[in-house]
Amino acid sequence: MNRNELALRLKTLVLFRRLLADPAVAAFTATLAAEEPAARAEAYAAFAAALYAAGGDDWFAHLQRLVEDDENEYIRCVGAGRTPPPHFAAALQNELAVLEAAAAVSPAELKEGIPFADGLPGYTAAAPGDANFAALYADRAANLHRYGYGLYARYTMFYLDDTGRILPVRHPDAIRLHNLIDYKREQGIILENTRALLAGKPAANMLLTGDAGTGKSSTVKAVVNELAGEGLRIIQLQKEQLRLLPALLDELSENPLKFILFIDDLSFQKGDDQFSSLKAVLEGSVSAKSRNVVIYATSNRRHLVKERFSDREGDDIHRNDTMQEILSLSERFGIRVTFQRPDKQVYLDIVHALANEAGLTTPTDQLDALAERFALSQGNRSARAARQVVDRLLSGDSTFS
């Protein structure tokens, strides 16, 4: 198709209309449509600048990534397990053919008729036959449970902002299970339950309790990093956002991926309004059930509720029932895993492994003495303390004074 036809067909995309908001796509379309040489030169410069700003000069790869990740009505139907209407399928094939043609436009073709075109930078277009977006999209649609779409195709870890929007963590913790020393039994329990979720089998909500610094949160993140390629994502929310759980579960219910809703360092005061929100979800209220979501929470408190001796007194007629409701919240998690504080030998083993991984050459007896001194100063031995010992040695501090 000629330049004017391609420009018009790009402007009339329906399913992939969001792509027109991409700066590079918008400037590419404007370059095709421009009649005056000066206007075409200006549009081309804007296209090249937008493409470079997006991370490279590969127009084909950029457009392919946009096509793969686009959250359109066709892919949402497929992801929810519904058959797209026939006119969706016809529009999809037509629009993919248009985008294939756009990906194959060479720099020489796009710069045609522009004065001093040789002085304008080039880019990489698709070679003939390379831009097979139809085959690519068929593979994406067949494997949405692993790839996802939209933001979930590009990112693995997410969080809720103050308004309840799901936003990506652009620089997530890259920790992997092999980076975590000891606690293999605990890791195995979490892995097994998470793999059940990915396999579509019944998976339990999990509560991870234990001393601070024992690796509860790190283990959850490491499991996500291990299984992200199989379709696992994680969304972290704060205790104050628990009231948003029903709406969040509804939003995720038709997504083809599997999700961990992660609540770190969870605890409640007596009478906390968020208590009932979590209790309702864990008990499986009508609005809360979801086949593709589990809740993982960590806490330094086995019962999750900060209890005072004064709470055991008072004039509540059914005081015992009230106390049982408060203390049994943790029992509503299907699986509870306890991370015990390591003993001296395990603590030192963790220090040795981390030091070896970091390339430290500190003699073992000196390393042990420094690690013990640090543990005494902190009042505990933990995996976190072991990491801090190694980090301080890497920074050049060998006195810990």
C-alpha cells in the first residue's frame, strides 16, 4: 500500500487504537501523512527522536512490543475465556496486516521527498517477511496465562497507590531463591502452594510469621521472580488499603494471569476497621472468591493483633467470644509458615555464604568474630543481620564501632 493509504489505515485502527497515543507511532503516522517536504522533515525528526527515547532505533522491535502488550477488547475477551465476536476477529487480522506494513517501511521510504534526507538519522525496519504479527499474536493469545497483556506483560511486581490504582514497580527487587540461605523447608511450602495456584489447583492464603529479618518478605519476592515466566504477578498493598480488596479481586478476576496480593508486616490494633475487611476476604465472602488470586501476608506477630492485658478485662458480656475472634484471625489463613530466628551456627553459615557470594576474602575466624559482635550489638541473629555484616564489610567498615 502507498504512503497515504497506510497513513489513513493507521489513523483508523480500532482494536489497536491505543497504539496511536505512542509518540513514535504518532510521529510515524504524521510523517506518512505530511504533504509538504518541510512538514515531512519535521515529523520524521520527531519520529526518530521518539523512537530513540523509547530505548533504541529498532522500529520493528518497538512496534512489535506495542502489539504484544496492547490491552484491547479482543485480548481481554480471550483472557476472560470468552469467544471474541466475529467482527473482532476480522478487525484483528486487518489491523495486524496494517501494522506489519508499517513495521516494514524502511528509512529510505519514509524519508522520500525530504530535503537533505541523507543528514537525517536512520532506524531499523523489519526485513521482508519478518513482521509476521498475525503468527505472533496467535501465540500470545494461546499463552495469555503466561504472557499476560497490558502492564502485566511488561512488569512483574506492582503496588496500589493512594487512590487504589495498580501501578508497576519499575525497578523491582531481583532476589532469587538461590540468594537465600537456609529456610529451605519454608521456601518449599511457599513454592508448592504457589505452583498449585499456577496450575489452577486449590491454593491457600498464607501467613508467614516469625522474627524480624528472617527473610519472610524476601522469600515471597524470590518466589515471584522464580515463577514470573509461568504467569505469576504480585501486587503489594498496605494494611490501610485492605478495604479495597473486594474491588481489587473483582478487577483481577478475569485476568488470565495468577496473582499474589502481598501484605507485609501485618498487625492490627483492637477495633481496627481494616480487621473486618481482611476477615471477610479470608472467609470467602461472595464478592471475594477468586480462582486466580491468593493473599500472602507477613507478620512478626503470630496472632496478628496487638493484645494488651487490659483487653482481657472490661464489661463485654461475651468477652471470651470477642477475644477468640481477635486471636483466630491468623487461623483463617489456610497455611501458616513460621520463620524461626537462626541459631549461632546457621547465622554464621549465612554470613559465610553471603561473604563468599560477594567475593570477600576476610579470614573465617575474623569474619565470625565481626558477625558475632554485630549480632550482639543488634540484640539478635538473623538473615538480615548477616546481610548487614557483609554490606558493612563491602563498604570498608571492618571495626563495627
